[in-house]
Amino acid sequence: MFRRFILGATLLAATAVAAPAFAQCDTRFTFRNNSGAQVNEFYFGPSSNSNWGRDRLGENVLPHGRSVSYTPGGRGGAYDFKVVWASGETAELMRVNICEASEIIATRRGIEAR
């Protein structure tokens, strides 16, 4: 019985140490416009937040063929993305694991994560 207790305590300790390391990751990504049209607005944030917040391009636009890099603050996890083109059309991409995606790409069909 004592041996089971030690094994259980060891597994619990290993899990506690690994959990914070998993929560932290490289959240940097590049947003590329490969859509053939100008992107006027770009929004992103944690999926847990229902508000899109501010336009991340600000006063700028992103012409076709251009890219911009971002480093979201905070932890990794699921993020949502929204693009608004000059035509007013929009596309959304939900629940992207920001720890695994290094590129968000606006395409003719919408948004992709890679």
C-alpha cells in the first residue's frame, strides 16, 4: 500500500510540474494576406472572450501579398480570428490552438491556420 502511495504522489508531482509548462508556449504568429484583395480589419483574441475587441491593423490596411507579425500577450490556448476585406466581406476562424499555429492566412476562400 505504501508503494502505491509513493507512486501516486510521484505521478501527481510530475503532473503539477508539467501543467504550467504546457500552459506557456510561443504565441507569435504571422498574418499573411494571400486573398487577392485588401484586408481592412483584422481581429483576434482568446476564444473565451466573446468580444472581438479592437482592429489589430489599427489605421493600417494589409494589401494582397503582404504580412504582419503579432505576439499576443498571455497564455496559449484557443484563439478566434476575424478578417474584414475592403469589400465588406468577412471571414472567421474559431478555436485555433495558438501554440501550434505560426501563420494565419487570409485566402480567397476565408482564413486558414498553419
